[in-house]
Amino acid sequence: MQMQPEESPGLASSEVRWYFGVFVLWEAQRRLERAGKAMRLGPRSFDLLLQLIKRAGEFVSKDDLLAAVWAGVVVEEASVRVHMSTLRKTLGEPGESDECKEWISNLPLRGYRFNGRVRREAAGILIKPVALLPDPGFTPLPVRLTELVGREADVASVLESLETHRLVTIAGTGGIGKTRLAIHVAENHQHRYATEIAFIDLSSLISQDHVLGTLARAVGIPADLPNIVEAITQRLKGRAVLLLIDNCEHVVDSLALPITDLLSVLPGVRILATSREALRVTGEYVFRLPALAIPDTAQISLAEALHWPSVELLVERAKAAGAGAFDESHGPLLAQIARQIDGIPLAIELVAARLGVQPVADLARRLDDHMRLYAFSRAALARHRTLAAALDWSIALLSDTELRLFRWLSVFRGRFDVESALGVSAGGMDPEMAFDALISLVNKSLVFFDSNDAVAPYRLLDTTRSYAAALLAQSDERPVLLRRHAVLMCDLMKAAAAELSDLTEQAWADRYAHRLDDVRFALEVCVTQQPDAKMAASLVTASAPLWFHLAQVVEYRDRVSAALALVDRQPARDIETATWLNTALVSALLHTGRSTPELGAAADEALAGALAVKIPVLELQARWGRCTHDMFRGEYSAALDQAHTLMAAAQSWSDPAALNLAHRVMAMSNHFCGHFAVARVHSEASVRVGGGLGHARANMVGVNAIVAAKAMLSRTLWVQGETARALEEASDAVDRAQAAGKSVSLCSALYGACPVALWAGELELAAGWIHLMTDEAQRKGLVGWLRYAEWFSQGLQLSIAPERDLYVREVAGQLATYDAPHREMLATFCIDWVDDDLIERVSRGESPWVAAEVWRAAGWRAEQNAASDEAEAFYLRAIETARRQGAVAWEQRAALARVRLSGAQAVQR
């Protein structure tokens, strides 16, 4: 990323500075800074870094580096590797905006390459940087479809305010033009300072609870991480970013604290907000946006009238609506219209739309008669009365069909397409009439149309939506429309689920992500406003992929629980509906944390209900959930029992998707029970059956069938001693998942690939995969997968920690706080990470897949205590256990330990 450097008054004329990420390298002073803080770096490491950044993007050979850094000194090539390792640790991992996965990469036979984007500044003169590429994780500014008219002075004032204040709020009444001005200011600010920009629109939120999640998604992080403010802080640290937060007035109470927290720890962040009221945050500068200036005299020529911003906007919008040419006689009439509507931009747009079909004199007269009706009202501020009058006047000119559709469209919280508009009008209006009415509402500026949006180009502005919703509430249509909206959302979510296997993750998101607030609203209606247990359950289960994709799994879990509570309150219990919800709850709980009593209870309820209603797909999912829950908590025998039952059921159904899932469950449960040969058979069978299944519902939340099978197969193959093929299958699983663009599938692939790379000693490969898994799980809020990435990271740190023995002791001291599956994985990485509890567990036959490794660790412990005979016995037990299981890799480790023990005994004798 590019940063705006702080100018140093004492900068020497020969000084050269290199900028990359949050770092600055001062060449003459031989100093490296990270976010303004000096970093400790040895002279050789500094020279290596300088050589690499001077040739950023190129591979620099070891010979070239040796010649440049160790000129005239004979050293081994290993010196380069050692210093490169130091450099990597000092630099750490790049941020998401740095456009690279690692700062320095190595390619055998070619050398080392610096991957970051570098900017050079010499003699205190800033070299013009390459144009800043937008961060793909940031929500971009909306595209402006029309020019900003009459606001030049306001733009300048807000820009000047942003120079000296880090929080600027553009405040004003609805329809005054706050959003359009803010977007224009943000664009100017970005062009002036090369600042990154993220746009946060709060207008569609139905609850203050969603504020933090919306902020998070706008900057490209999961919305349900435990500490969202901290996650946003880490995402924006060291960056120059302008956050444009639009439509804050209804969530001010929830917005003030996170804004304060972010501004206090992120000096590079500025916030431009729009609101009908001030945010009341310390340091806030409030810019009160006035209406457009209106002519101060009645007798005025057209040329003179056009010097007034309100008239200029009126004429421009009228011409866009198809109005003819204006002449000098129209000057007073245009000035009169501008005064009648107080120069309020939204009111001007509404009135201008009529000038395409109505003479200016006639419009001015009729508008004058209408506005007099509001002149004596004291219930609202003058500008609010004016806008209400303009809206009422526009509505009064609508046909009955247009008015009904206008009311009905208020049920949409965000953007919508033609099909959705026709969907809420179905049964109450002819489709062709509804379509014509929609186009007419666009032409009259009551519905906004964005020609740059190919998916959902229509929306109601916040002010007009509120007005339309009030009209709907006054009618007797609201209950019917809310029901139609809920049905529409349910149908859309079912269609979205069906397209999971046909679209990449990004393409799917582009098509459906904007529906989240509408789905939320529909669920609120079905659960609280117009309780409908059946519809709530249908919508919450159908929308699962949307919540998972947008990393809102915690909120989804709570939505499922709320729907389940509604079902349970019904006079007659609906077992089938409750079972669907319990299976959804199990899936959400599996992805949002560890095994809990709530997860166990939901799994039991789901299985009991599935067996009661005798629906195969429900039984399939319920047994999958029960089995996975058992494996998560280390109850492998119980998991295997469920797997056998699932396999028998799947074989009787003749459903390829069910059979594939059954093979995968059998493979995993047999693997953890130490039946590696059987596990391999089922993994290979799953690969064969999995071809063409894609993301069928039976595969649970979109996990690719072949990817999941290969992930488990790779782990089993390595334990069986087939390292080369294990790495091959692991790489293939990762490649397939990345090509498919599915986060859950990628995490599933890496669940198998990461430990295989660690066990095989492929540390560079392991580091890349672990970083990828951590990044993907954090980005999507997949906490269940993130915990595995953390385990694997502990195994990697074992090999790269500068003080290995200290690190081993630190982790060993924490073993008592880890659950059994965590300790089992650590036992395969380090012989010292086995405690008494795990040895006792293996003695009871409860951790069979690592039994040989645990017995080997017990032998090592005895050997350290000089109990050679006891150590010998444990090593033999490890060898026998591994041999019985066909665990060649474990057997080789134990055999080497025994050989080492025999050698030590021979030396002692």
C-alpha cells in the first residue's frame, strides 16, 4: 500500500527513503521503521533487504546477494538463508492491503524476490506514486450518475474541515443532498491525498445491533468476530483511510463508541459521516448543510436565474426529464418554483421530473396552490414541511397503480431488481402494469435507478422509503405485503442455494449479498411482528449459505435459535420444522466454536426428530452433525458407531450425495479410531462417488465433496508412510478449493494439507498453507476452522521459533487448558507436548490415532529419567501399536527412538 510520509525538516539532500506497507527504510541513515517505530536489524540483514527492495518484483540470485552484501568475504551460502529468516521474522506478515502473501519469497535455482509494492523518495522530493489500486475488500463509493450542482462552496468547506478534523459530520434534513455531497467530497479527498476509501451505508439497517457488522464488512473483515473493533483496528493499522459512513441518524447511539475507539488508535483514519443529527462524539466537526440558494427577487431574467444553484439544478434535471428549451419569460417562473420548494434538492428533483410532461407555467401555478395548504402547519420545521409537501404533491399526481406500487416497494430495505418488484406485486397487480408503473416511478424520481448496477439497479432513497412506508402503514395492505416480501425472500434464498455449485464465491456474492438486510427484515417480521413459525423456519434454513458467505454465522445461529423458540411456543409442536431448525443450529454451532452442551443437545434433538419424521435428508444431516460433534470432542468410538449407521442408511437410499457423505464420515471416524486402512478405502470411495456432486445440500454448507475426501485421504496416506502421494493429494485438494473459490471448501482442504506438510518437514509449504487457512478463516469468520489453523501454527512455530526450548516449555505449560483433539495434534508435532492426561487417555483406548506417538513420548520421558528398561518397553509398545494400525510413519518414528536408545546404552557400557 502507499502511505503519505511525514516530512522531516532535517532530511539530508542525499537521503533516500523506501516505503512499503507500514515500513520506511532510510537508506543513508541505515534505519528501518515500522509505523514510525525503529526496528532492530543487523547490518547484513539491512543490506539484504535494501538489495531486494531496489529490485522489487525481480528474482535476485544468491550469488548476486553474496557479492553485494559480503563483497570480498568468503562465506557459505547458508548465510543468506539465515539472514533471510531473520528478515522474514522482523517484517512479519503483510497486511491484506499489501497485495502479497509474504514479503520475501524464494524459488530454488532462481533466488529471492521482494513481493511488496515499493515507493522511493529521494532528496525530500516525493516521486509521484503509481495510482493507488483500491482494496478489493473495501466497499467502494457508489458511482455518481449525475454531476453535483451548486455545491462548489460546500465541497470546499467540507474538504477544508477534513484537513483539520478527523471526524466531520455533514448534518441536514432529509433530501438536502448530504450523501451526494459526501461522495463528491470523498472523491476529491482521495484524488488529493491518494487516500483509501471505504463506503458504509447504514440506511437499510433495522437494528442498532448490526452497526458493527456493517462497518466490518465494509472494510473486508468478518462481521461476527469476537472483537470487531479490534479486528477493524488491525485491518486499518498504518493506513491512510477515509471512512464515509452514510445515514447515521437512526443508529447514533451504537455508532459513537466504535468511532471514538477507532479514531483514538488509528491516526491515519478520518471519518466523513452524514446524519440528520450530530453524532455527539468528542472532536466532531459538524457541517450544517444548507439548502441550495434561491433567487431573492421575483423579477429576474433566465440568465440571472441560472446563476442561482437551485434554479440551475431545476433546469438541469428538467432537461434530463425531457423538458424543452426555456426562454427568458421562464426566468421568473423558475425562480418562483425554486422558492416554493425552499431550494431542497430532493424536492427540486421531484418537481423537475414533472417538467418533462407539464408546461412550466402550469406547474408553477398548481404547485403554488398545493404549497399553500402547508403554509399554516406548525407540526414540523419549515424545511420538513416543504419536503413533505413536495412528496405529497408528487404522490397526488400518481395514478392508482403507481401509488399502490410505490407503497408496496417500501418493504424493500435495500436494492432490488425488476423481478423482486413484480414479486411483491404478484396477486395484486398485473405484471405488465406493475412494470410500467415501476418505470414511471423512476421517471418521476420517486424510485432511484442505477444504470451501473446490473444486478439490482432500483432502490428507494431513505427519505422516500420512509414516506412510502408511512403510506403503507396507513393502509390495510401492510400485513399482506410483509407476507409477500417474506415469501419472496424465501424463494430467492432457495434459488441462491441451488446456484452454489454453479457460481464462484464472488459471482454468487455479487448476485445475492445485497439481500441480507431484506432477509433480516423478513425474519424480524416472521418472528416478532407477524409470528409465522413455518415461514420463519423456511426462511432461516433456506438462507444459510448467505449468512455463511457474509461471515454472519454467529447472528445466523441466533436467528435459528429465535425461530426454534417460536416453533416450540406453538400449541401443537411441529417436529419436522423443529428438526430442520435443529440441523441448521448444529451446522452453525460447529462453525462458530468448540463442542458445547448446546451443540450436543441440538444434535440429539435433530437426530431424534429426523428418525421420528422419517425424512432421509434430515436423518443424513442429523447423523452427520452428531458424528461430527463426537469427533470434535474426541469421542471417536461414538462417532464411528454413528458413521456405521449413516453408511447403512445411505446405502439403502441410492442417493450419490448421501453415499458420498457417508463414505467421508466413515473415512474420518475410522482415521481417528486408528483404522487407517479402512479410512483410506472410504476416502478413495468418496473421491470416486464425489465426481459431479459439487455443492449439493447433503454436503453441508457447500463443502466440495472431492476436496473434503482428498483432505482426509492425504492425512491417512502420510500416516501410512506414503509421503509423496500424501503431499500430491493435499496439493490437489487445495488447488481444487482455490479454483472453486469457496472458503469453507478451502478450509476443509487445508485441514488435511497443513499437518501433512508439517509432518513431512515441508516448512515453507506448511507456512504458506497455514497463513492461507488463518487468513481465510478470519476473513469469513469461520471460528471452528480457525482453531485448527492455530493448532497447525503452533507446530510451525516449533521449527522457526528463535528460542525453541523456551517455546516448547511455553506450550507444554498450557496443555491442561487444551481439549483432547488439540493435545492429540500437538503430540504429533513435539514429543515434549504429551502430558499425563493424554497418556491416561490412550491407556483407556480413547485417542487411538495417536496412540503410537503417545507411547513414544512416554518412552522419551522414561529415557530422560534414566529408566532405560521402561523406555524400551514404551518404544516397543509404540512400534507394535503402529504396526497393528498400519501406521508406517508412526512406526518409523518409534523405531528410530528405540535405535537411539540402544546406541546411548552401548556408549554408556
